[in-house]
Amino acid sequence: MKFTNWTIGMTALLAVGGSAAGVAGQADTPELLQSLERGLWQLRAVGGGATSAATSQLCVGDPRMLAQIQHQGNPQCSHYIVRSSPTSVTISYSCKGEGQGLTTIRKESPRLIQIQSQGIRNGAPFSFAVEGRRSAACSR
């Protein structure tokens, strides 16, 4: 599968205890995520042919949540920054009782990103790649 190296990396992190540092405040947020615009993001699956046209929407107030799309709404997840550069960040995260994941976000602009993520959610594996585009302000 396409994410073989990610699986090895995630397994290695979990084998040494996860080394997960909790993400408590904006200061702990990687610079790349801080630079993304808040608002409504359209997420479109990439790869896989015609079925990749499926889209979903996500209101992003805290860009750290883009690292844990499969575990949305769980602020108790702990995060570990595996790698960070001005254009890409890889984050390993663990959500007690729900699972864990490894996500890479590549920034093309403050309104366009590529996300690849895989992990375990409620005992089942997941793996996906999406393109995220900031489209509007969130409606409240």
C-alpha cells in the first residue's frame, strides 16, 4: 500500500511509548498550521479515480484539528510533531480509548493543503488522502 513507510514510522513511535506531548495551547501548534486560514474548508478525496469526487466540509477554528480528521471533536488527543518544515508537517497523535493516527499536511498556500493520514479509529484502520481548500467563513 502507498503508506507503508508511514505504518513503519507510526509503529516505531508507538513501540517507544508514543512520546506524545499534549497540545495545550497555540504556542504548541506547528508554525505551518498557525499560518492556515480559519474558516470553512472543503475536503476532497484524491486518488482512486472517479470515486474521489466525494467532498466534505469542516469548520476549522483550531487548525490542529486538521491533523486528526478521523478523531474530530476530541480535544483530549495528545500530539507529537514528528517532522516540521515551512511547507510540511507530520504529526503523530493518540486519542485515549479511540485510537491514533499519523498525518502529514503539505501546505501549498494558506488556503490550499494536501493531507495524508492513516491510523486506527475505534478498532478499525483508516487511510486517506484529501485536498483541503478554504472556501468561506464558518456559519454559526
